Amino acid sequence: MLGMMFTDKECKELDYLLRKEMDEMLVDMSDRRLDGPIKEAISRRYKIIFRMYARIAPPRELSRYALGLKTQH
């Protein structure tokens, strides 16, 4: 495990980056042109990014992205 300390400004930037990345992956997951193996890879990556986001996100925001975990196949 790796520990890191961030300033408040850095935390906000990390929050923004993780949210934008998850938003992009959710859009990709809804793209019907992508096949199963690609969607599975995106889903695995989404779960990792979501766990990172869960460490810094307020519960209300976290629940918004937790729905993305349920809609993925």
C-alpha cells in the first residue's frame, strides 16, 4: 500500500480527474459499438477508479457513481 498526502487544492484536482475519467468510462460502457471484452476491460478499470474515488468523495457524490457499477455488464 502506498500512502500519499495531498493539499486541499490537490484533493480537489484529484476528485475532478477521477470523476471525469468515470464519466468517460460510463459513456464508453453505453456505446453499443464496443464488444464484450472491451466493455469488460472498461468495467474492471471503472471499479478500480471508483475505489480510488471512494476514498475522497462525499457520500452523495459517491452514490452517483456507484450506480455505474450496477449498470455495467
